[in-house]
Amino acid sequence: MPEEDKYGPILLESSVKAEWIDFNGHMNMAYYIILFDQAMTNFLEDIDLGSNYTKKHGKSIFALENHVTYQHELKQNDPVCVHFQLLDMDSKFIHCFMRIFHGGSAVLSATMEQIALHVNMDTRMPARFAQDKMDILRQTVEKHKTYGIPRETGRSIAIRRPQKSP
């Protein structure tokens, strides 16, 4: 299992279920997102921005954009762990990065970079974080800076073509 001091805390450990396997004999791409989403939910619960926060304060976190890379296939019953890193935040947004590793071999299977927005559930509009939540998020970003910037961060998607000579 990869080291937490290199990739961030492990926020989810699981295994690949039979119903997640597609006709290619490996885990379907949709289930990577489910694992990443559960790890994000665990992070939000850990810092009291999860379901109780939504019920009590009428605010929540909505995903705005995800960028996923699939790097090594996972098969039925493979153990997995999801590492979480908070890269940045401001008064309304959080920017995080997660990695799924094969729990037995420590091979990186997938990554996901996400931007999420703090939302008022009544108006469905962006809302500023309260100061105590800002403080927790800032402290987490500072702590997670020790993991470095993941090489997959900020990548764009396109077909790479060789440059033509003049």
C-alpha cells in the first residue's frame, strides 16, 4: 500500500465488486468515479462539511469539474485504496486530487482532479464558507502541500499530433 506521507491520507479502502466488471474483464470506468466520490464524501464528513452539515446549515458541496486518468486496470476482487489531497481552496471553491491504488501491489490505477463549489441548497447558488470552515480548509491545504503537486494536475485532453517541420 502506498505511503500516506507521499500521497495524502487514505480515505477509502474497498475491493472491486463482480458487478463492476464490464465486457472487457476489468472495472468499468463509472466505478472509478464512485470510489473517488466516496473518498470525497469521507473527506467532507471528516471536516464536518458532509451530510450533517447540509441538514443543519442548508449548504453543500457540488462537483463542478472532474479530470480522470485511467492508468492501470483493476479486476474483480482487487483491493483498492484511495488517497486524498486538498490542493487549494478559496471562499467558495475547493480543488482536490485523488489517487486509486491497487491495495496489494501499490500500482497507481487512476487519478481524479476535481473542482467543487460550496452551494446554498435553498437558492442553489454559490455560497461563501463560514470562517471556521475556511480555517479548516486552509489548514488542510497547508498540511497537504507536503505531498507535492501531482504530475497529472492541470492536464488538458487532446489527441497529441507530431509537429510538422517548416
